[in-house]
Amino acid sequence: MRRLSICLMGGGTGLSVLARGLKAYPVDITAIVTVADDGGSTGKIRNEMNIPAPGDIRNVLAALSDVEPLLEKLFQYRFDSDNLGRHPVGNLMLAAMTDITDDFGHAVRELSKILNVKGTVIPSTNTSPVLNAVMEDGEIVVGESLIPTKNKKIEQVFLTPAQIQPMSEAVEALYDADLIVMGPGSLYTSIIPNMLLDEIAEALVNSKAKKLYVSNIMTQPGETTDYTVSDHINAIHKHVGAPFIEFVIANRKMLNEKISSTYAERNASFVKCDENEIMKMAIEIITDENLVHVNEDYAVRHDNNVLADMIYELALSEVSTIQVDD
């Protein structure tokens, strides 16, 4: 039988964690990854070499790799030295491979071979876009890393320069997918930046794939303070220009376990699953009693095994295009 094709979209740690969970399933995985990050090691390398941000790409490559644990640990190793820029080895490898191939997209493909990546990792664009935000009070903030620090409500985000071309492989992957999965992750700085490219937005709307959004469990200060699940979905639809999400995986329960005090200190709270508003959008809510848990650091997290299983089950139940090969 033809394997299911699942296309993941996002950035940050959310995408890599999701990719690692799905790697165990008999599916073809493509990950479309944002390259608008401009902070930390990623920002330094991006500015020095004028290449797309490598950090989120590095994390997804590591998540989908099938190599000896020590090699993956080496790829993710971060130098603890200011003289060495505190760079992860993987970021330096991506920068070096870009120098060798003279093309960031080609560099990602070549490193995927070296790391025996089980899937396809594609930067959303082969350029170095700048993410900007228009705040509720009209202030325009330039730079992905600065946006959450303003602690204001975000009205809209956009990329400069305008008319940035996406990777053609990313657009093709969206049309070829059986299921498109967005999130979890930072709404305005990891997920939506991919959708600001016109051809990707069009593909999200027009692809025959089923479309799923995985909602965050907690609000993110400086981005989604007081947001409900429907607020997240509305922000995505607003930036794409049309409603297209058909399913949402969301947490319905309030955890009784003790959680880190840093959430309250940072004004982060549980994302409310406002079922009535979601139902008005004709979006199906999918959840599980064991979807979220509190880890040993008292941080609230998705149970990645449960989440991956939910996504796989959705793909199996909703996709009717699986054909037996002749």
C-alpha cells in the first residue's frame, strides 16, 4: 500500500518534537521549516554569512535523523565559549555546507544524507527574510527576536523584503500531502511566518490534503496572552486570507498537578478550548485525556507519543486516497 504523506509546518522546538514522535510511524514525513529567526547563534551566523536561519532546520534534521546517538549528540552540541560564539556544531555544519554548495537548500539536502534523515526537511524559503510585527498601538517591530519582548498585542506580522519566493519543493509538498499539520509552537514567530509566502498560503487553501492545527497548551507572553484556541486559528486564517483548517488537536482539561511558578510570573496560562467558537467554524476538535502532562521540571508538555498516535490515527481515518500499488 502507498504510505501516507504527512507534511509538517512550523519551527522552534514544537516542530522538532512532533517530527521525532512521528518518525516511528510508517509515513512519509516532510517538514517545512521557518527561517526567519534572528536571535542567538542562528542570528549571528545568518548575519555573518547572509544565509537563512539554520537553528530550527538543525533541530528538525536532528529529530528525523537515524544515526548513532553520539553523532546526533555531536550535531546538537553547543560550544560553551564566547570565543567560539556559543554555536551548536549543527549550525556551523549548515553554514559550512552552504559555503561548499553555494545554496542553503542544497546544503540541507546534503546534510540530510549524511544524517540519514527519515523524511524531507525543507526551508520555507532559500532567502533570509526579516519578520516584522504591527502592534495594536501601531508600533512596527522589526526582527523576530524583538517581537515578544514588546509585550503588546500583535495585530499582524509580515516579511520583508516583499514578494519572497518559497522553495518550490515546499509548495509541491503541500499539494502532494495527505495531511498537513501546523504547530505546536510560537504562533506569530514560528508557524505563521511560513504562511506569509503567497504560494505557500495558496497551497494551504487549495491543497486537497486534510489540514490539522495542533494548538499550544499554554499562552505565550508577548505573543498570545489571553488567547483561546479559536483566537490562534483566527490569526492563522487572517494571515493566510481564507479559512482552511478542518481539525484541531486541543487540550480540554485543567491539570491538577503542580506546575512551574514561572508560568504565573510570566503571565502565561492555559489556552482555553472555546468549543462553541470552534464549532461555529465547522472545525472538528480532537483531544485525549492523556494528551498533556507535567514533566519532572513541572513544565506542561504534550505527551509526544499520544500526540503522534492521534495524528497518525487521523490520517488513517480521514484519508481515503491510499491505493494498493499495482
